[in-house]
Amino acid sequence: MSISPADTVWILVSSALVMLMTPGVALFYGGMVRRKNLLSTMMMSFACLGLVGLLWVLYGYSISFGSDHAGIIGGLNFIGLNNVGQEPSPVYATTVPHLAFMIFQAMFAIITVALITGAVVERIKFISLLVFSALWMTLVYSPVAHWVWGGGWLARLGVLDFAGGSVVHINAGVSALAMVLLLGRRRGFPGDAMEPNNIPLVVLGASLLWFGWFGFNAGSALTAGGLAASAFVTTNTAAAAAAFTWMVISWLYRRPTILGTVTGAVAGLATITPAAGFVTPLAAIPIGVAAAVVCYYVMLVIKTKLGFDDSLDVFAVHGVGGILGMLSVGVFASLAVNSAGANSLLTGSGAQLLKQLIGVASVGAYAFGATWILGKLVDVTIGLRVGQTEETVGLDLSQHGERAYGGLLR
Amino acid sequence: MKKVEAIIREERLDAVKKALEEKSYFGMTVSEVSGRGKQKGIPLQWRVGEYRVDLLPKLKIELVVLDEDVSTAIDAIVSNARTGETGDGKIFVLPVETVVRVRTGDRNENAI
């Protein structure tokens, strides 16, 4: 195949858009923690740009997208970007340079690791987070990316995941839950009012996420044509429906909060992700509404009934959103939207829904089990948690020797 | 000499300041404080559910006056800080041993 300049521009721009989502996550999460942990929370995301950005070009891309081994893992033929050059790959995104596809995928790996950090903020040791992140990208993210997008067993089975409902969101959300169980609650949770230090930062972060998500979803069309436009519109529509719905729910409860509204937007975006290029723009409305309603009540149950300290609700937003979105493909997908997709419950049969269920269950089970083992390994070797004093003074000082706001003299 | 410490609602500052100035008490120190009293707290919402914040933002005005001026100052503050609702604040009066004006080194009555 020859290179299409239009497709290449779109994939490179999309890669840059998705890159910006990781600082977006840093701001989104950073604003929600207490002041003493603002920098450490932002650092957890930003450090992924350094760590995962390196590991991906060294070997992550190869074991995710290299030649298939038993449907489980990619080979070493792309190690150190060997055989990944300016010519297109014969298999992936065949109209853009292979390097462009590789860097687009790098941004997904980076943000997926960053998403998990919301569950472990305010108490995890920074060095342990780095070690865990490297292990997790290697042994959880890469295999799952291979299963779904690299020609692995779930791809062969026909499981559809347009832009990462399983690879990114279920993967991150379920792994977050496993880490919460290993790490335990923050001191003072529940009971102490852990007030967000800066909600405007949260709004800024959510805005960057929404903006970047156009690259995430519409970029996943891998061409600059009609499918990209369709995914762009479903993405925006689901985000709008979910933001508005969450706002209404919080209003029915007491008052319409902006923290709730932006959370709804992110839940809607996570939920539409696997379906973005398979469903019609109007189908994005029920998907967005369902995202807000289900994520809201799951969050309520986890926080108040079960007492799990998934600090920034990674499971409730990304895990639940990813599951809902994967299933919504089996309900709303249509071959009229994407000939590489499938028909579904509303357009044909329930066969695709069954495949989606298998995708959800297998990625969820693997992510939970593997993360638990990796987290436990880090815990018994270098320890996951900071000491009591370090937690009390805050991770900004104890882990990074910095503070977010200057001293008395401004 | 006495120090008058008044905790008041933020929105009453301008009126209290003006009233004190009319009685020629110009100098004061104002700081943002948090506190609680009979007003209890206010509910705030998280992404889901709510939590209670029981320390509410108030302003603290501090001024030092001669003993015979204390009741005039208190009257000016009370009549302008009061809304009649809980949360209007409190006034404390404390004895002051020494006052020094930094620029001149003047002491006590000459320094107020």
C-alpha cells in the first residue's frame, strides 16, 4: 500500500491529541486530591509519559503488535522499532507510515497506565508505582492489546473494541480495583471530609480529556474519511448526554455540581470508546445516558456501601464505563456504519453481544488476577505504601520534596 | 488599652469598616479565618453523595482602642455586622500591655 498524506496527517494529529490526555488526567486527578498530594498525583500521570513512552519503543510495541504467538502475545520482530519505519505496515493502518501507527498506539499505553493511578493516590510509594507501572505495561497492557488489536485470540473470535473499551478502560478500571484491595484505604477514609483542593483544575483536566478523546476515538478509524467523522460525532454526543445526565442526577439529589458534570462527561467518553466507530450518532445518546446513570450508582455503592477507597473512582468510571461500552457494541452496532464491524441485537442478532461478553469477562478476569499478583509482588519486595508520617505530611513533600503552592511571601 | 477582636461575616466587612471609620477608628488588621459555632456547617457535594464542612469562612477584625472607646467600637461593629441569623460571629475584648509604633518608636496612647 502507498502512504496517504491525509491519513498520515490525521494519525499524527490524533497521536498528539491523545498525548495531551495524559497531562489532562494529571490535572483531572490532581484537582480532586487534598492540597498536600496535588503534585504527587500529577506526577503519577506525567511520569507515565517518561516511563511508558520509553518502554513502548524499546519492546512494548513489539510484544503488543509483533507477529502473533498462539494468539497470546506479539513477537520480538519489532523490538527497538526494528522493522518499524517510514513505510506502512502491511497489516496495521496500511495507508500511514508504520512509525505513525506505532506512536499513536504508544499514547494509548501511556494513558492507560496513568488512568490506574487515580485509585492509589495519596498513599502509594512513588518508586513502587514506577516498578508496578513497568510490570503492568509489560504483562497486562501489552498482552491484552495484542489479544484485541494485535491479531490475538479475542480479535480472531470477533470481539469488537473500536478505541479501547476493553484494552484501555476495563483493563485500567479492573486493575485499579485490584490495587485498591491490595493497598487499603487512605488514613481517615471514610469519615474525614477529603475535600478536592482545586475543582477548576478538575474541569480543565476533563476539558483536555474531552478534546483529546477526538484523537483517541476518531483517530482509531486510522483513516481520515467518513468513519473518523462518524466516530467524532458519536464521541461528542455520548459525552454531552452523559455530562447532562450526571448534572441532572446531582441536581435531583441537591444541586447541579460541576464536579459531577465533568465526571459524567468522562464516563460518557469512556463508555462510547469501544462503540465509537460501530454505532450511529443517535445510538450514542442512550449509551451516554446509561453511562451516567450506571456509573453514578456504582460509584455510590462502592464509596458508601462497600467502603472501598477507590480514591478517584477509576473502577466506577473506567471499569464500569468500559464494560457498558463493550456491551453496547453488541446492542447498537450496525454494518451500515462500519463494514468492518458487525450487526447486533437491534440490527440483527445477539451473537455479537455474546462475543462482547466474552471479551469483557476475559479482559476483566485477566486484568484483575494479573494485577493482583504484580501488586502483591511489589508489596512483599519494596512495599506499596508510604509510612504513616509520610502519608500524614503528604506525598508532595515526602515523595518529591516539593509543594504545590509557594510559602508566605508571594 | 484594649484589643477588640471581632469575628464577622465576610459580607459585612465593608459596612463595619465604614462605621468604625466614622467613629475615627481607622487602623485595623483583617484576616481570613475559619471557624464554627451555632451555625454548625454546610453540606457540600462530591461526585456522588455529600460531605459536611463545619468550619466556615469568616473574617477577623482586630483593633486596639483606649479603654473608654471600647463600647463605642463594639456598638459600631455589632450594629453593622448583625443580620439576626446564626453565624453573625463574636467579639472578644482583651487587655493590651504595650503598643509601639514601629516608624517612630512611640508608645501606648501615642501609638494607637
